Amino acid sequence: MTELRLTGLDGANPLGFLAALGVLRTANTIWPGARMHWRRLAASWRPVLTISSAADGLGLCTELDKALAGMRAHQDKLKSKAANA
């Protein structure tokens, strides 16, 4: 299990909190069983993602980008079908 601190997201900020939930949801599609907890770092609450891979921060970003691109392509395909119906 690998713990990745998402130091760019501040849990005290509503947008940061929602972004962290989006990361968790997407990470769970890549690594089923992904978990998140919060840790106080530098006077702010930061999310910590736990995944079953030995990925580092760059690997996480790369895999999230691939997963989101796949979701985007799927949505575009559904919109195209609806427009042609």
C-alpha cells in the first residue's frame, strides 16, 4: 500500500475538499479499494490517498489523466448518439 499526500489540496477550502473527493472517486476506478484520510500538515488539513500500487505523484497524475480522458471520450460518444437519435 502506498500513501500519497495531496499537499496541493486544502481540506478547509470547499473546492479543495470536493477536488479530493473527485481524486478518490477516480482513483477507486483505477485501484479498487483506494482510501483517503486527512492529516494536519503545515496548519492545514490535507488529504492522503492510500492505493494498492507503488505509484508516486507523477504516476498518480498520469493514471488519473488517462482515466478522466476515457470518461470524457465515453461522454462524447453518448452525446453523439443522443444527437443522432
